[in-house]
Amino acid sequence: MIFSILLVVFIVLPIVELALLIKVGEHIGAIYTVGLVVLTGVVGVSLARLEGMRILWHIRQDLEEGRVPAPAVVDGLLIIVAGALLVTPGFLTDATGFLLLVPRFRMYVRSVIRRYLDQRVHADVIDVTYWE
């Protein structure tokens, strides 16, 4: 399974992104395409920074009130992934990065991650015993 994911991330995705960039470049021109990629990167990273600051505030508030900030921490990790996707040139990565900046979408992704981890724990694939 890991091999399949790596194959998609490092081989298939860059080829698809390159094909999309070429198609968009044919329609609007190379300079505008490069400008659009740079613009989405700059805007995306700025939005990721703002959203990250908001999540840090939530984590701090949860800790001050004695709550475990697990959902906010996962949101923070998803925002880091969004930032990485947004600085990666390409339209699919930008679209995914922007989606991860939307709180409702992050909440959905967080629930998918939680269900996946719950299944792995219950199937004894992940050991959750504590070391002393």
C-alpha cells in the first residue's frame, strides 16, 4: 500500500500536474500560467499562515481550559500539509491545499483520519500500550 501511495505522489501526480500546466499555458499563455501559479502560492501561504495562527490560538485556549487539544493539533498538521501543497507548483495541489484551509473540509478529513486510526487500533495493527 505504501508503494502505491508513493508511486502516485512521486510519479503520477507530477505528470498530471505538468499536463495541466501545459494545457492551461496553451489557453492563457505561459507567462499568465506562471503568474497564476505564483499568485496561488503567495495567497495560499498567506491564508495558511492566518489559519495556522487561529489554530494555535485554539490550542492555547484548550490547554488553558484543561482540555486535550487533539482536534486542533490535527488541524494544525493538516494546515502544514496545505501549506506544502500550496507552494508546490500545480493546480491539483493548489486546489487540495486550498480545500484543506477550509475548516469544514478539515473537519471531514479529521473524521476520516480518526475512523482509519480507530480501525487500525481495533484490528491490533497499531499498538497503543504505554512504555513505563
